[in-house]
Amino acid sequence: MRHLSASILCLLLSGSLQATQSNTPSQAYNWTAGPDLPMALQEVYPAVFNERIFVGGGFTPSDSPSFSGLGPSTDVFLLNPAKEFWTKAPSLPAPRHHLGMVSNRHFIYGIGGFTGAKGSAWEIQSSVFRLDGNLQVWRTGPSLPIPLAESVYANVGKNIHVIGGKTVSRETGKNVDTDAHYVLINNSYWRKLKSASLVRNSAASAVIGHKIYVIGGRTSGQDGANLSYAEVYDTKAETWTSIAPLPVASGGLSASVLDGKIIVSGGEVFGPKGNWQAGKAFDEVWAYDPQTNQWQALPDLPQPRHGHGSVSLNEQLHIIGGAAKVGPQETLSSTQVLTPNVDP
């Protein structure tokens, strides 16, 4: 396991490392409203499976809430972009929020996440659910080696990677940040891979070719802070390499690939000593070009958003759910679509 030096980590936590960037928004992209979800959802990790967009679990306004008016959901919805409306998919076997959805050509997976009743909403799970192409029922998949939530999730080839997030400390039994990295081989068993460079949760990830990019996030606790640090994992060489940091340190953000670039959107920042009530949500959008190792500002989101998900399908990027204010406030059912402008 390798870790960054304390001096470098302090710079990353503060977001004070200078990213290679352009702050002039590119006009090559355009935002439009997408179809609303049937219900408001935040803390979601959607995925594309069989040319459909799936989103499930998450926090939703609830009559029996477990955290600030929100409760974990069993609902799953799918979108056929050509039809422009969401339909109900099979429900999860158990309620989850921060459920990691990710797919390969065989299954869509729902991995880890949190559940729990009021007062214990943050019980990290090691469970894995999966749904095959018949879309009939979620079944149990191979459990994670350790409980994980607020991780990043990636499919390279047919193998599913889970990186970082939070787990349960064996020493204290409390939730702690982790740099763990596991891969699901052939839909059958988990194998431990090289740990990430630092512990963090609530980061964003995207895949280009055989490389997994992990961007931003935050550390936990009263002294926790947002991160600007970004790195890439080469699945062939099994190495981690740092890249230009995100221009704005952010946690609870989302990322997907469009037009060969990694589009990173939104996120939030807590107030002093982890006080979310004193924080704010972000509307900034950035594009990372892996060919130049540079960030470019894109047009802002129509409204601030954190805890949302993003996926790309048919040369469009879909922003799904989330919340317009920091923490559990103003959970959204709206979606947005980012499309490259085509020269006439």
C-alpha cells in the first residue's frame, strides 16, 4: 500500500495545487432538459445496460425516513432515450442508498452501499445484487470481500472494479475511508488489486479504453475536506499514475465520457468541521482531455447538483437526479442532457 506524503496531501485537500486548465467555457456543448424521474432521488450511481439507462436505490423523500427526511429506496427505473420517459424495472431485494450500479455485457450490478433504519442510516453493506438481460428479478451475486460504500465503480472489458470509498474499521467498528481496490473476475469472484494512492470517498470515475480515471472526492471526519487529486489506473500495467488535478476540489461529483473526454459535473463542499448545513452545491462542469492532460471549463449545469449520476449513451451525456443544495436538501427528480454542438 502506498500513500502520498503529508505535505502533498495537505495541498490536495485544500485544492491548492494548480491544475492545467482553461477557465473560459467551451461553447462546443449544450444543455437541455431530459425526462424527469418518477421520483426524486439522490446519492445514485446509474449505469447503461442493453442500451438502456438504469438508476436505482438512492435516498428519496420518505414517510419513514432514516436521515433528514430521506430514506433508502428499492425502486429501479430504466430509460430508453428514444422514448424519452422512465419506466419501472424490477425492484432491488433490499433498500439501499449510495448503491453502486455498474454493468458488463452479462449483468447490471448493484454493489454495496448503505442501509439502516432511523439513527443507523449509514450501515455499510458487502452485498451484491445483479440483473441479467431478461430483466426479471435481481439475484445475489458474489459478495464484496469487505463492506464498501461511496466507492467508484468501473467496467473494463467484462471485469467490474470497485475502488475506494468507505468501509468498516476492524479495530473500531466505525466507518472509515479506504484505498481498497477489488475486481470481479468473470462474474464469479473478487480479487484484490493495487490500492489507490490515497484514501477517499465520494469521488468520480470514468473509463477510457483499459484505463480507469478517479477524480476528486473527499476525506471524512471533522478535519475532512474535498480533494482535487486525480489519478488513472492502467489495468494492463496494474499501475496508478497521477494526472492534472481537478480545477475545483469537489466531493459528491459525477463523471462520464463524451466525445473522448471525461466530463466532470457538480459536487458539493461542506462547511467548517464537516458541517454540511454550512456548505454548498456546485454547478461547475469540466472536461478532461487525456491526450493533453488538460482541463477545460464547459457551460455550467442549469442548477447546482450533487449526489447525482451521469452516464453516456448515443453521443449524449445524461445527468440524473441528485440534490440542488448540499446534503439532504432539495432532492431532485430532474435530469439534464449534454450534447456536443454540431457545426452547420
